[in-house]
Amino acid sequence: MEPVILVHGGAGNDFDERVPQFRAGVERAAQAGWAVLRAGGKALDAAEAAVRVLEDDPTYDAGHGSFLNANNEVEMDAMVMEGARLGYGAVAGIQRVANPVSVARMVMERTSHSLVVGAGAEQLARSFGVPVCPMEELVAGSSTHLLRPEDRVFRADKAGDTVGAIALDADGLLAVAVSTGGTAGKLPGRVGDSPLIGCGAYADNSLGAAAATGHGEALMKILFSKTACDLLGSGLAAQQAAEQVLELLSRRTGPREAGVILLSPSGEVGSAFSTHHMAHACISVHGMWVRD
């Protein structure tokens, strides 16, 4: 099987002047994931590596670029899923860790649970030796040279940005990873689609894999990512499935900002979004492309 890595940086707030930064970031993330696959690594390792790059980049609403909630605090969500055994792990409302996606993987691989939230998630991270960082480090603009206050102003008509990555490895295994700081100004304790299986992401070797971004409350209502994978499984091409799941979302919930990347079991790529931009990148043996 020819490996593929597919990465997106979110389809939320649109800042035209920053498109080059969004493009550069997803390219770096894709390259990180591709390095894993090129070395013979597993799909889950590649997807996690790609998302960690985006969590470390304050350009994105994840990890170090997270939006603030109504209490001016950072609460992050993340999940991973692998398509062979439908392994799934997630955290929600976690604070004071730089890379929630890695804690989500620990939930999957090192506990008997699938989803851990809030203070319990942070406690679990500490028990596994994950460094805890000051909350200020996770807010974009905490460094003066990165200050872009318009980025984190609450806009009721705009969704938050989830970042995500899907990988297919040489053994034909699919995996997906997503991470987000959530919607700006959200209620403390609010959980979006990102850590919920079938909503923010899904992976099944028999169907395909999907990673979503956009208005979480709407995406949850139609199990957005699982629905996208089911469309793949019904025989649609990946691009058709991506476009149809967006159409279904609009038909059932009204016009909503959203985006999706899809990867079929054979490595066919699809992507669609209803916003002005959704920076995403793909690398395979056939080369690399970056789109927005």
C-alpha cells in the first residue's frame, strides 16, 4: 500500500492576510507525518506527529493557539482513532498541557477508557509524566511578537478551528487525530465535536477516515465524520463523499461553517469546505500539494 498523509488547519475564522501562514503550517505538519510514514512508521504515529506540529504553532486554534472561554481560560479537546480495531481515545476540557492529542492517545492505549474530561484528564496526563505548562503559554498572543488580538475575539457567526490529520501507512492501516481549543467565548465546560467519536473524526479500515472542522454543535447532530465515512463505504469517490456530507449538514442543520478531509482505504483523497479558506496539505509517493 502506498502511504498518504492528509492534514487540515481548520475552516473557522477567515483572515485572508494570514493564508500564507496557514498554508505553511499545514505543509510543515504534513512533512512531519510523511517523515514517519517514509521511515516505515504506523499511521497513528504519523497522524499524531502532524497534529503535534499544529498544536505547537500559535497560528491555529489548538494547543499553543487555543481560544479563551468565557472565563478567559483555555479548555482543549482532542481525539485519536485507528481503523483496524476501531481503537479510540479522547480528552475534553483539558488544561495546562501543550499537546492534548498525545494525551488522547494515552487514554486509548494506556487505560481501559475512551474519553476522559476536565481535571481528570489533566491528572491522567500528570500520572503519565506529561509536562504541565502555565495556561498563559497556550494562548495565542501571550508573546508580544505574536499578538493578534483580532484572532481571539468572539464572533457569534464564526466557528472555532479544529486541526486534524489522517494517515494511511504501508500496511494499509488508517488513523486520524484531531485537536482544538474550541470556540472563543464558549461556556466553561463546553465540549464540541472534536473529541466525540464519529463527530469530529472517524477511522475504519473498511470504510475510510475523516477529520472534521467547523460548527461543532451542528456537526454532532449528523455524526458528521462517521456519515462521511459511510458515504465512502457506499461506493462514492472520496471527493463526492466530502461534498455530499457538507450538503447534508446544510440541509439538516441550516447553513453552517464546516470542512472535512477524507481518505479512502485505497488512499483516495477528498476535501470540501463551506468557508473562504481551509488550509490543507497532502503528501504521498506522487508528491505534495497544499490548498486553501
